[in-house]
Amino acid sequence: MKRLLTAAIAVPVALAAIFRLPAWAFFLLVLLLLEGAAYELVQIVRQRAPAAPWWLLLALLPPVATLLAWGLAPGTAVDGFWALGLGTLLTVGVGSGVLLARTPVAEAPFAVGTIAFALLYFAVPTAALSRLQHHDPWVLFLLLAIVWLGDTAAFYVGTACGRHKLAPRVSPKKSWEGAAAGLATSVVATAVWSLWRLGRLDGAILLIGAATALAAQAGDLVESLWKRAAGVKDSGGLLPGHGGLLDRMDAMLFAAPTLLLLLYLAGFEVDR
């Protein structure tokens, strides 16, 4: 019941933000949410390296996300030096920060790898979500349908008739039956969206929807890796029935950049 009540509040709020907020305000909202998710991740991994400068992740996330969002903005001329600058920030910046913080040698490699990965883990979807909303809110609506409806179907079908474990060491409750139901539901949602917005069933959109759904499921499992390694069930307790912000956003972290990239590679645009 808590899960349904939280969704009943979150869904209208999310839709209002997507369709009503200007691009800059939506970007700041997403950045705030993922900064909160990053904070939850820090609490999960801190036990493995308690003396590491985890504040680096929280401090560098806003500029890295802003840089990525700027690079994805229409008309921006992004060249190799822009990519070199981002890579330098992730390698030289993070490595030097961990070194200067006098992180214990035994903790340093874990801290460097985790902070560098987590920066992209949160910054890339922040930029992708912002770009999708700026391009066409209805495309972002499609993303929410793929992720949220697929997750709901996977949860209830897996709970009711899941027999074959999908990844027992990572997420013991997830099943192949639930994953299949989630994928099928996401594809059906994509088909309905295609008929509604395009007036036809677009084969490329259906394939992109399926790939996005698979990315969402992978994102869910990757977040579970962090939690199982730390021995925690949820990343937080902010959202009753759903856990923390990271628990709610985990699938979106992989799905958003996947959808944006595939739409770009397919040369697909939606008339506004």
C-alpha cells in the first residue's frame, strides 16, 4: 500500500515538472534529486573506505553534470578538447583529490574508482534527462512509461509467480518471469506511445523502447551490487515503499542515456 501511495503522489509531481518547468529549472531539479541519490551512495560505500574524501563526489557532480548538459545543448560545438577536459577532471582531478586528502593507501584505489565512476553514473543521466525534456517532454514521458510501468509489472508478476531467479547473488527477489513481464510491458507502452504520438507503429521506436527497458533492468541490478556489497536492503528511507532516492532512480540512471543515445543514432525526432 505504501508503494502505491508514494507512486500516486510522485507520478503527478513528476509529470508537472516535465511539462511545466522551463529547461533550466528542470535541470536543477534533476541535479538536486541525483545529488541526493549520490549522497545515499556515499553512505553505502563509506564503510569500505571511511577515510576517503567522499565529499569530492558531491562537490564535483554539479560542475560535471552542467558541463555534460552544456555539451548536449542544441548548437553547441563539442570538440575533442571538451572531451579531454572532462577526462582530465575525472582522472587528474579525482586522483589528485584522493591523494591530497591523505587517504590511507588501502582505501585509495577503491575511493578513486568509485568516485570517478559515480561522477559519470549520476552526471550522465542528469544531462540526458535535461536534454530529453528540452527536446520534447513527450519523449521523456515515454521514458517514464518504459521504466515505471516495466518496473511495476516486474514487481507484481515476479511476486506472484516468479520461480526462476534472475540474479540470486545480487537481488534474490528478482526473477526471469518478472523481468520478462517488465520487458513486455515496456514494449507495449512504447507501442501505445508510438500510435498516440506518431500515428503509427514505428519499428525503430519499438526496438529503442525494448533496449531502454533492458538498460533499466541492468541499472536496477547494478545499484543492487552496491547494496549487497554493503549489506543494506535500501539506499535510504525517504520514499515509503520504495526506499531512497537511489532506489527509485536506479533504473533511470541507465535508461535515460540509453534512450537519448539510441534516438540520436537512429536519427529520430519527434514533432512538437
